[in-house]
Amino acid sequence: MVSRGEANAEVMTKIQRHYGSLVFKCPYPFCMSNRSGFDKEEDLNAHLADHGRDWKCIIPGCVYNSLGFTTRHARNEHWAKVHLEVGSHLLSAMNNGTNDINFDTLSVDDASRILFQLVKEMDADQLKQLLASPGGKQLNKTEITAARQYAARDLGSQAMTEALTPAGEWLLPADILAFAVNSQDVEFVRWSLARASNQDSVGLIKVALGSASDEIYMLWEKHFFHTLKQEQRHVPSMITLEVARMTFQLQPIWSLLETIFRKQRLWNSLKGNALKETRIKLLLKALHEKGYLTESIMGDMLVRMAGSGCSVSLGEELLNYGAPIDFPIGFRTSGKTALETAAHKTTEEAAYFMRMLIRHGASPANIGYLIQKGTAKGAAQIWDWLGVTWDELVDEYRQSTQRQGGTQEVPFELEGAKDNDSHSL
């Protein structure tokens, strides 16, 4: 009923009495979000996409390859007992006390059994010999792919990943790139980015922002701007950047940036993460200085921020760069503005975000109707955080702007409100 917009104010009150303000709950009983829930259905769906029995057996053909396990430990225990043990015994028998193993007489079934064992032992030389043997050449492509994913994701090994790379492959798959960045191995990341497609490398932004290594993040950022520069190579050198923007010759760059920044999961991942937020601020500053950000891109970012962590400092940063505060009004015919989006959220961060938007001149025209409709719960309950009602907030801003001659941003203090303009996650 809530997702279809069929719950009026009275029904919503009953629903929230039983389920709380965040009514979209994760169906998995032992998940924290089963109790806390989500504000929007799309956030729940994004959460569920990575939920459940995520730890799959990496052996193709095994029933647990699709069914999976709820923990990594359970997956590893199954893998060791059911699969690796057989390969280990077979490899031991072939070894016969030496490291000089003849793979030429090995059947494809036996080659399959010892493939993952050799990867696990990180024995690149013997792995290459296996793959070059008659039995190794008959190995299923799916098995090789699974072994390479294991080498990159679980072992973080460049040597094993490189040994399992098919001949003639110029660009690494997107999942291998992501595993490499997650490995925290600087040289592995450097090797992988050199073999990344433009689209895949910029798609790593969420993984790169969360890297514990500053060096790895800087490697990605350098590659990111190199990619944008490549996309700009078709612009004639005699044309200034301003002219290129006016004549839409930066369209390939804008399309790439829209692909990246219109993913709500990216903005959701910033919530409560100071490191990611700091890095995204610096990234946006650099993009702005290079003239790569359009009003529509920044306006969309502002709306997505309002739908996630509601960072006041990040929102103000975008407004300083020229983000249209009432986007998408004037840009497209449907969709909520940042203020309308934040007005649906009943959190402290959303309250301060709304106040910041109002102070910068956001139009509150539609909020009163949404409050009466029962959908703008955050605006209706803003007193809980700011100590003023929604009407008082809007009226005081209007009076202040009149006193200041209609300036768009007026610093004023709300009586009884918390004085924390820079409040963010």
C-alpha cells in the first residue's frame, strides 16, 4: 500500500504504529534491517540484491554454486571437505615426494580436481603446466573463470589471476577489477587498472571510495581523470573548454558521469562514512574546476543526497558549484526536488538538510500539500529536531529575506533550534 501510494494519512499512522517510521523491512529474520527497516522500497530492494546466501561454492556444477551459504566460513568448510580434499590427495599422489609432476597423462576430470588446489597453494609454475597439458586445455571455460575469480577475490593474488587470464584478452572483466581494488594490493590494482576499459574503471568509484588505502584510491582517481581526458580527445585543440561546453562537445564525458553518479547505491554508501564523504567532496571539487559538471548532473546529485544521508556540507558544496536547488523543475516534467525528497524522511539529518535548502532559497510551495496528504512526514515532524514547525521555518525565512532585500541566502538563527549548520553524517 505504501509503495503504491494507496496509504492515506490515517492508514499510514496505523502502519507506522506497528512497523515504525521505516516500514520497508528486510524479510531475513537475523538481519539488523529486519528491525530497523528502510524509508523507501527502492532502498530495500538494493539491500536485498546483496542479501541472503551470498557465499557460493566456486566449483561449477556443485549444487551450492547456485544455492550458496550464509557465511564465508560455511562456504570454505564445504569447499575444503568436499572439493579441495580430493584435489589435495590426487596432487599428493602425483607428487610422489618431488615437485616434478608430469601433467601430460592427466585426464580432464583429474585436471579439474587439482585446478583449485594449485590456485590455493599459489603455485603459478605448476598451474601454468597444468593449463598447458592436454587435460588442462580441455578444462571448461566456466571452471577457469571460477578459478580466476577465486584467485582475485579470495586470495587477492595478481600472479594467480594473471596465470588464469585467457590468451588474447585485452580488457579485464569488471568483477576482476573490483576484486583487485578490494585486495588492498597496490601492485595488483596498478596491473588491473592498466587492463581496464573506460566504462569499467569509472564504475569502480564505490569500491575505490571505500578503500582503506589512500595509495589505491589515488591510483583509481588518476585513472579516472585519465579516462575523462581520453573522452575529451575528440574536442579540437583550438576550442576552449567553455566553448566545448556550450556546443555540447563534452557529451561523452557527461554521459559517463551521469552513468556513475545516478546510481543511488553510490550515495547510500556515503552515509555515516566520513572517509568516503571527504573523498567525494574532493572529487566533485576537481570535476567542477575542470568544468565537467553540468547543472542537470549536479541537480540530480542533490536530489540523490536528499534521498540518502542528507549531508548538509556536501549539499552546500554542490549549491556553491551552481547546482539548481529546485531541480528537476525546469529540467524534466516529473520527479521530486531535493526538498520534497528530504521532506519524506523522518531523521535528524533530513531536518537539517531541509533547513539548509530553505535557507538557500528552495521553493517550499508543494510541501504544505504533501504534509496535508500525509506523505511529507519529515516536514510535518521537523519540530522534533529544529524546535520550530514547518510553517514557522518557512515564515521566518521569508521575513528574513524581506529584511535583507530578497537575498537568496540569509544567515539567521532559529529560536529554540540547534545551532549546527554544518551538521552532517
